Amino acid sequence: MATDQKPEWSDPSNPDLCSSVVRKGEEHEVQATFLQKNTRFKKRNTQEISVEELYSGVLNRNRSILARAITLVESNADHHFQKAQELLQKLMPSTGNSIRIGITGVPGAGKSTFIEAFGEYLCSLGLKVAVLAIDPSSSISGGSILGDKTRMEQLSRNSRAFIRPSPSAGKLGGVHRKTRESIILCEAAGFDVILIETVGVGQSEVIIRDMVDFFMLLVLTGAGDELQGMKKGIMELADAIIVHKADGENKPKAEKTRNDYNRILHFLQPATKGWMTKAHTCSSLTLEGISGIWDMIQTFEQKGKDSGVFAERRKIQSREWLYALISDQLHYHFYHHQGVKNLLPKIENEVIAGEKTVASAVESLLKRFFIKEGNL
Ligand SMILES: Nc1nc2c(ncn2[C@@H]2O[C@H](COP(=O)(O)OP(=O)(O)OP(=O)(O)O)[C@@H](O)[C@H]2O)c(=O)[nH]1
Ligand SMILES: [Mg+2]
């Protein structure tokens, strides 16, 4: 009988954190002979890779090592956390030189298709492009990981591009840290442009806005009154609104929608100081408008660098990252504290039954949290 094992990146001290298992294959003689004959099927390297190897591999833009480094920062295991931090610390001086672009929009807005067309265009200009996808819904829906991969097939074959499908945010947790650290790794690997795709479901836009230099919202054609219903908050996060799929019969409608957006944008607070957010049309099928979007982003970058707004935003983002990480870590340690885990169900029942006030329940839990686990 084959035994199931936890994957390489799971935490051996805390096996319940990871629900996946790696199923060991049945060891038939026939299969063994088949594998021996087929040299194409090499034994997978499951050996731990050293920080030094990861460091030089990332700097040399070795794509498979970059992928392993991202897997390391995505891991929840404590021993991987230390190793990832050591690697990031070493790579720090080689980071910060890319333009980070966030792309959001409702499911089906054409984000992946746009990234493929836009990414191909950037590669044709000689730029190196990394694509990261964040899918906050993947733990619920099973994710569009596979879809994204197949849709970006052409770009993934381009030697100037690197595509990383989304981690399962809900399962792995700490998506902020993992995405930011993945950006750092891609920058250290020398990618000039980092594109980050996220499905627009409300909160994810705010998270991404805090990680990128330029943020764009992909929308589809719609009547003016539909625009009124659109959340003002989301439009105020964007540095550009792209009315997508402006091709064929849809083109005149897209142009009208663009004008409608521009009228509304006129009254809104721009997302970036000194920059007027505007609506544009584009098609990822005909490629019309794609080069104009890159020209606009370059103007944005130049203006922001001249005025200092670009550097200022990155500083603010680093500070916000610090506080986000403090919250993440406190949250993690609190809920993983054995004493808290033991006490929480009882306290929860007492609160529900009205026997204990919420404030005193929290106080009891915090008192328990500050007792060292060894003393429990
Ligand atoms: N006509 C037209 N169709 C497009 C264009 N871009 C994408 N599509 C189509 O729109 C559909 C959705 O495209 P995707 O790129 O998968 O959309 P998405 O926003 O990444 O979707 P999710 O990842 O599921 O949120 C696909 O059937 C595409 O072929 C375009 O520029 N013009
Ligand atoms: Mg997509």
C-alpha cells in the first residue's frame, strides 16, 4: 500500500497546517522498466537547495530556481520562513529597479488576455517581463490557475517572460507578504516590468494598490447609468481605466463608454498626485491601443520620478508593509499559541451564552497568550 506524504514545503512540526498530501506511486516492475528506458522522465530533485544556490540562481535569472525561491517564500513552514528571509536580505541591494503594474477587473474582463498581449509587446521592445497572479477567490472556487496558465501560453514560452500562477491565498495565508516578496525576487532576477493580475472582488484592489507603482482597472462597455453604480472607491484607486475588448462591433460602444468614464473621472480624486487618471480603449485581439498604454505608463513613471512622487509612494508602501506584516505575524502567533487554542472554545461558548463580556474574554485570552508555551 502506498503511503501518503506531506509536500516538501509543509511544516513537519505542524502537519495539520497543510491539507495536501503527495501520493506515492505504486511501484510496479513494469513502471520501473518504463522509467528506466525513458530518460526523459528524470527523477525530480527534492533535495533542499541552499540559500547560496538560490541567491546566485535568482541573480542569474535561472527561471526554475526563481520559481523555487517563490515557492520558498510562499511556504508556511517556520524553517522555510527563516531561509526565505535570509535569501531576501541578501538580494535586497539588487531590487527596486522595475516598474510594478497592477491590473484588476471583474472576472472575464480579459485581464489574462490583456497581460499576454501587453507582455508580448513589452518583450518585443527588449524588456523582461514577470507576471504574478493573485487570486483571492481560489480557495473557494478552485481558482483560475490552470485557465491563466493556458491562456498565457504564448507569453510563457517567451524567454524574456516569467509567469507565476497564483498561490491559493485562502489556504496558504499571508498573501500580502508572499506577493511582495515574490515581487522582490523577480526584481532581483532583473525583470524590468512586473505585472500583477488580480480579480476585482473588492478588497484585493486595495491590497494590490499598496504594492504597485501603477494601477489599472480593466472594464467592459456599459451604459452610462451602469457606471453610476460602479464603486467610486475603486475608480479612485486607478491610474488608468482601460475599456477593454474595443474591437469589431464593440468598438463604437467602447469609445462611448470611455467618454462616459472620462466625464466621471473629472470629478474624482486622482489616485496619484500630479497625475490625471483617464480612460482609454484597447483590444487584446487586434492589439489596437496596446502600445499607447505602455507610452502612457512611461510618461507616468517619468513624471513621478521627476516630481519625487514615485519614490515617495514606494517609501509609504514599505512603511505600510511593515505594519501589515506586524499584524499578520501577531495574528498568526496568537492563533497558533497552544494555550490560546485550548482556551478559545470555552471562552467562545461563554461569550455566546452571555456569561462573559467580550472585553474580558479578550483580556483572558491575551493573558494566556503572554504565558510562554513551555510554561503551559
Ligand atoms: N473581443 C475580445 N475578446 C477578448 C479580448 N480579451 C479577452 N477576450 C475574451 O474574454 C474572455 C475572458 O478573457 P480572460 O483573459 O480569461 O479574462 P480574465 O479577466 O483574465 O478572467 P478571470 O481570470 O477569470 O478573472 C475570453 O474568452 C477572451 O477570449 C479582447 O480584447 N477582445
Ligand atoms: Mg485571468
